[in-house]
Amino acid sequence: MVSQSHSSPITLTRHGTRRGILQLAPVAVFFIPFGLAFGVAATTKGMPALQSITLSVLVFSGSVQFSALDLWREVIAYGSLALVVMAVNARHVVMGAALSPWVNALPLAQRLPTLALLNDANFAVCQGAFQAGERDLGLLLGSGLVLWSGWVVGAVAGTLAGTSVGNPVALGFDVVMLCFLAAMVTGQLTRRLRLVPVVVGAAVSVLAMPYLPLGWNVIAGAFVGAAAGSWVHA
């Protein structure tokens, strides 16, 4: 990643978008089986193909979409569904706040589509790049775009193929994203004290799983981990 002067203006260019696409293209390949698994699961649950595909195109959140399937019944509890979506995706508030010094410098017309494609993988890559001096937010847009494309391709294929494709998770694709994010976090831990919020947040998230609804354990871990980091660096 090219480090640039922090005094240079923040931009969003085609060149940066292309770099983002190329950098995360290998990871996007592994989004395809995730999307495939959702398409198959949605078909099994009886969700119409058009709704399944539209959901994948517009929402682009695997965890939320799989959670929504648990509430997909003849009578849908929209209130419960909204709460689940808010809980599972609440981590985007933290990610948005972390990226705000760079993203808020863009015009609104560029900011909205860039953030619409924000996910765990491109956040992990781009935040480190921006902290290192990267000023082209095309990196965030391009990486989000290629990951979204992989997800949609998989979801469409899974929806149209139905249960004939079997279970893609059985091939072990479900651990790829976990390994990728763990590697990204490990690469940023250049000092021992930075381990404190990571360890504390992870421990709280795991310990809270039996006691909190889906997604809220992640939020609890994020807040407690952030508090621990602030205390250590105070």
C-alpha cells in the first residue's frame, strides 16, 4: 500500500476504485459460496426467488440475511425482524465512526454508495490503509463493490439452483472470512497494549453469547473492549 502525505486532499478516483477491486478480488471469491449457501437456505425456507435475490442485492449482509430466515414464516414479526437487523448490524456504527475522518471529507453523492458497500472485510483492509496515509477512498468503494459482486453472484446461483448444490459450508468455506479478519487484526497489533481491547472484547462477546440475543453479544464486546482500550491508553 502506498503511503501518502496526510496534507494531500481526500479523493475518490477510478484508479483507487480499480486498486480496491484488485486487492480484494481473491477474498471476493470466497463470498460466492456464502451467497450460494444463503440462496439455497432461502429456497428451502420457501422464500420466492425474486425476493431472495432482491434481498441479497439491496441488503448485502450475510449475517442479517441468515438471521432473517429464522423469522421467515407465514406471519412475519416485522418488529422482531427489525430488532434483529439493528442488533446484528450495529457494528457498522463503530466502523462508520472509525472511518468518519476520511469518509466525511467526500461529497454526499460519493459518501453514500461507498458506505452502502461497507463490510467487515473491506473495513479491516481500508482502515489500516487510511491510517498509513492512503487518501483515495476509491479503495473502499472498489473493495466493497467486488465483495458485493461475489455475494450477489453466489446468492443468485444458490437461489436458482435450490437444494441441488448441496451444502457449500461442508467444504469449509465458513472459516475463510474468520481467518482473514484474524490475520488483519493480528497485523495491526504492533504493541502489546493493543492486545488488551482485542482480548477483552472477544472474551465478553463469547461469554455473553448464552445470555444475550443474537448480535448483542458483539455489541457488548465492542463497547467493553473500547472501554478497556481507553483505560489502557489513558
